[in-house]
Amino acid sequence: MHRKVAVLLYPGCVFFEVALALEILARRSSVAFYTPDGLAHQASNGATLQVAGSYGDLERTQLDCVLVPGGDPASIIPGGLAAACLHAQRAGGALIGAICAGALVLASAGLLRGVRATHNYTPEHASPEAVEFTQHFWEGSQYVRADLVSDRGIITAQPWAYAKFAAAISEAVGALSAPQAAALTASHAFSYDDA
């Protein structure tokens, strides 16, 4: 089954965090990029990504999955720029995946209320200022100290869990079977230090 996948890009996002997921998803899905203004995006790796449209276009497009990378979402959170398109995708039944600060984008849009989620805006991983500044966004969500959490059609992951994130997203949309997803996660967990 061919799936439609979108990546919500923004100035300051870290493309690497969704790159492995996109490598897998692109085999069985069409992948499109969306930016706040619909203009080409200079990715964190230096590549220029052509986009399918703006967040407004994303709001009107029916998709199976939307990925939100982490990075510095300060350019889109204050004005709630991504809220309408993310709510529209959830209402349409799309799986939403967010990694690292992508979870903050979801929380700021109100999508994590009543949802179990993980994020790194905790005293363990963030400065006291960042924890305090973002605290109100997490109201109504249930923080789980885990690499990855899947709840109610939303998958959130810590930045170091990019392989688990790729596997979970790919399995959820049918691009990988459960054994294939487990093998992907295991293959990225190997270390000579563990041998």
C-alpha cells in the first residue's frame, strides 16, 4: 500500500533526526516537505529541499503520516504556525511522529493533551531556564521517561532514539514488518564497545 508522508520543516530544524525514517518510508511512500511559507528549505545538512507547499497547504492535504524533526522551533511556536495543519492531520487520522524538540512543537499546538509522550525538556536533559520556559506546554500530557513512546496515534522520541523512531514510524505505516523494525533497531544499537 502506497502511503503519503509529510515532513514539517522549519528554520532551525535538524534533518538528521528524520533522515533514517525517510530513507525507509521513501521505498513505499511518497514523501513531501512543507515549510511555513512554502519556500525551499535549507536543511541542517546543507542540502536545499524542494517543498510541496506551505503549512496552509499541509492543512488541506490528506496524508497518512506527518513527521516533525527537532532542532530550535522558536520560529514557529510563538505564532502557533504549525498548530492548524497538525490539528487537521490528526483529525484526518494521520499518524504524527515527533523527535526531540518536535515533541515541543506538538505540545505547543495542544496535541499532547491527554497523551503519554517523551521529551527532553526535563531537568535531566535541559537547562533550568528551558524547563521553566516550556513547562506550560506540557500541561495535560503525561511525561514518560523513555526513548520512544507511542500513544493514540502519536509517536514521540528522544533525539538519540532516531533508529527506534524510524523503526516505529515505518512499522506503524506498514513500510516494515515487526521483525524488520526490530532488526533495524538492533542493527543501529551495535557497538564495538559492547562486544
